[in-house]
Amino acid sequence: MTDESATMTPDAPVIEEGASGDAPEAKKKIKQSVDIQDIGPCKKHIKVTVLREDIEKNIQEKYKELVGESSIPGFRPGKAPRKIVTQRFRKDVFDKVKGEILLSSLDQLAEDFDVAPLSPPNLDPANLFIPEEGDFVYEFDVEVRPHFDLPEYKSLKLRRPIRTFSEADIDEEQKKILSQEGQLVPKDGPAERGDYIVVDMVTTFAGEKVGEAPEITLRIDDTMSFKDGVATKFGEQVIGVKAGEKRNVDISMTESVSNPQLKGQTILAALDIKDVKRLRLPEMDDLFLERYECKTIDQFREKIRLVLDRRLEYAQRQSIREQVLALITSSATWELPQDLLRRQARNALSRRVMEMKESGISEDEIKGRQRMLERDVLSTTAQSMKEHFVLQKIAEQEKLEIDHGDVDQEIDRIAEVYKESPRRIRAQLERDGQLETLAAQLIERKALNRILETAEYEDVATDRDGGMATVDTQAVQGEMHDPTAVPPAVEDTNPEA
């Protein structure tokens, strides 16, 4: 039984080249029947039957061309008997006909059923053959975009976080910048935020030891990000500690943890405090200011204020985006294939990292936030993909498009942030296969902006964000997993299959 085909558009938006003055020549359709069935979340099985009438017509046309063009020993050019031409060129003719018929059939399938796959279908032309008699039948499985109705996305009521940065905020950020060139020195007394502790760490789960790390140095901040886990209450659990004391810290494990049974679990880290240190900051002399292209400390502090403002803009965009997408995806209850999520997970994480870099967030903080995202990477990617599908459909409804000028402008903006040439940025995007991702990001941004044009805002004062420190230490011993890797296919061991 054939079900309703999902309405599809390509994952990356088409970049408009400009209208042409010539009307396209209408294609002559081939005679075929199509059967489309659901076989899983966002997956279709498609069976196409091309009627023999069109196949035979193409075969005869090819032979006719060869009779006039072929050069066969013993016969003058174009004078070889049809039977001999048929015998000699049969394989070539059938291969050419197969290629042309298959291409026309797939194009017509996309036009008639609006099928544009999320990934290439599992269709290998080398394993397809035109029969001597009868119809040409081929079938394949393909991942498709889910079919859904758009929710109401206009006149949404949103809360916008606002904040006025004080001199104390600038002092704190200035200290973070200076700390990159600071020197650790012993400290008497209890540890405070921004201090460092040298510890022996032993981790356990359900009373069993799962890892240890001797003499690691940890900076005290609200959150501590390990390579395979995140301690969200780190500051709360260790501030005030002194050398010789012991403290316990809870660590939530990411999907990259070496032991799959610990994914998403919380383990206990026992810290034996060996030493407490503070950071001696360098002097802000002329050489220091020159590295930041400043002549005075006031100029340096003004640069810091601009960075804080840019981060606030990022936080506002993220907050508003999260509110909008939570509202418009609340009814998106459809499932997505796990293998599709794994393939897209790396791109989803890369896009979030790029957004953070463009907003002036430090590499250390980006690393920590990235590990936060990796705690449940497939769930995070599923939500990101649902947001992508909804925004893409809104873009279609609103008839939003991008052109090469939009892409060039975005590349120029990225180049300015990274202080690189636009040519080098474009080359890197092309090398990494990210141009289509960039185009998709731009069309999503246009769709989101269209939503925000009609939204109603309530400004809400916000406090400082919690700080995050990182350390390149695993909380659980063993080889870490790549949560975005597609697992190897399971071999069929049944000889009767």
C-alpha cells in the first residue's frame, strides 16, 4: 500500500543565480509507476517500475545512431548490418540506456512526489540491469525529511535578558585575560574562586573505583569540565578548602566516557588536596597593551567592555532562539534515525562552536561548553535537527532565499572575526565541506529573523553567567568513545539468509 510521500526540500538551500529570460523547455515524461512506503522514522522504501515502452524506444534509437556512426571491419562506415551492430554494441547500448533512463526516472520521481533525500539513497547503478524483456524495476531506501504541519510562529511573547556591565565585571574579565600570563604561587588560607588546587583524584561509581589522576591542577570556578564529564557544582563543593583536606565532587559523564555503562551517570570524585595556589598576575605595561593594540589601560578596558557587550548579544540571541524553538517545536514529536543523528552530530557541534567563537567567547570556555553539549550529544542533535526542519519549512512558506552575496557577506564577517582573509576562510569552508552548512545556517537565520519581526519582548535583568574551568584529564580511565561515530554494521552470520 502506498502512503503519502513526505514533502521534502534539499537539506542545503538552493542559492539563487538570478532569473533567466528563456523559458525552460518542457521535459517529456517517461511512463513509470512509483510505490512509496514508510519503513521507519524518516525512512521510505521506494519501488519504481519503468514501462518497457520507453526502454525499447531508447534502445532502438541508440542502435539507429550506431548503424550510421559505427566503423566495423569488413564493412564501409555506416553500412554494417543491423544484426551485427546489435551483437557488437549490445552491452554499451544497454548501459547507456540504463544511465539515461535511471537519471530521467529519478528526476521525474523528485518532481512528481517532491522527494529530496536527506542523504544519498542506497542505490548502486552498477547493480542494476535493463532486462531483455519486460519493465525495468529498481528500488531503494532513503532518509527523508519528516512531514509535519507548521505551528503558529507569529506574534510570540519572548523574554530578553539584559544586563549593564559594572567596573567590577570589567575587573573580573581583565583578571581572566591577565591570568593567561600569570604565575602560580603558594597561598596560605582557604581557596577562593580563581585560585588553583593541586589534588590527587580517585573516582568511583556505586562504590567501585573507575579512575584515578594523581597531582592534577584544577582552577576553581563554578563548573569544572573534564575530558569525559562535567562537574556543575564544582565551585560550591570546593571553595574554602585548605591543603591537607579532602572534598567530594559530583561529575556527570558525557557520551564520550570510556565505559558505555557510565554514559549520563553521575560518579563521585574524591579529591585529596595537596596544595592551594593563587595566580600572580603580570603588570599591564606598554608591551602588554601593545599586544592588544592599546595605548592606555582605559583603551584596554573599553575593549573588554565591547567584548562583554558582544557576549551579551550572543546570550540574548541564544535565549531568544531557545524560547522560539521551544515554542515552535513543542509539537514536533516525530523520531529521527539514530544513524542520521550520529552523522549530523559533528556538524551540529561544529556550528555551535563557530557561533561561540564569533561572539568572542574564550577558547577555554568554548571547550567547557562543548563538553556540556556532549553530555547527551544525540539528544542535543535531535533537537537541533527538529529546529532545522521547522525553520527550513518556515523559510519555504515565507519564500525566503539566499544568494551568493549573502554567502560572501557572511564569509567576510567570519574573516573579520578571525582576522583572516576572506579567500582563506572560503577555502577552509570548502575543504571542510562546510559551505552548504553555512548556506543552511543563513536561511535558518532569515527564518528566525522573520519570526522575531512580529515577536513581543519583555526585558528581564540577568546576573553574571556561571564561570567554567577546563582540564584535560579523564575522570574515568580507558579509551574514550567518539559519540558521533557511526557504529560498524553487524555482519549477518545466518548462512540461510
